[in-house]
Amino acid sequence: MIQLKKIYCLTSVFNDWDSFTILCDRIEGISKQLVDYDFEIIAINDGSTDFN
């Protein structure tokens, strides 16, 4: 079994969850091209007041 290399994308989010969704979509598009890598997105809620 081939072990995939890991890429962690860590970002903070402060009252801009729409932009975070766009970022996740773009990272997902890139991750589909890099099949030898396993991507993980980690978001830190940096005190947002508009979190749903």
C-alpha cells in the first residue's frame, strides 16, 4: 500500500466564511490533481461573530 504525503492547510477565519468556502473549493480542485497527496484543511474560528 502506498502511503500518501500529507499537506495541511491551516487558516484562521474571522467573519468571512464565504471566502473560506471559496478557498476550500480551490484547494479541493488542486488536491484532485495531486493524487500522491492527502490534503487536510483546518480552520480556526478567530472570534467570529457571524458564525452560523
